[in-house]
Amino acid sequence: MKRILIVPDGWPCTLEECPPGLFMYEGYLNFKTEYRKQREDGAWKLEAYCDSGETFCRPDETLVQPVVYVEEEYEE
């Protein structure tokens, strides 16, 4: 049988510094894309999503933990 483990990938960093991919914030798994959206005021905003698929609504300076998943074989 397989299980998926979520493990840290580097040190905690700001959302701005976080590479595209999975990250943890307050115990929840989230996703950052490599894209940005232009807001109505002309500023560019990172695209990141929370575990429910909605926009991750935190400032770009928010500290997050980049993570990766590892598949692990195990026996019951």
C-alpha cells in the first residue's frame, strides 16, 4: 500500500519568495502558481490558492513553508 507524506522543502519564507508549487500555511496545504494577475489599481498580485480551491487571500509578505510530497510504501 502507498501513502503520501508532505515534507518541508527548504526554510519558511514569504509567499513572494516561495517557489511555485505546494506550501503549508497554518496547517493547510495550498498552491502557488507561476503567474500573476493585474489588479484594477495596476499592481500585480501573486496567484495562490487555498485547499478549497479559492484564492489564497494573504499578503505576499506572509510566511509560508514550501513543501513537496513523497510516496511511501508500507504494509498494514
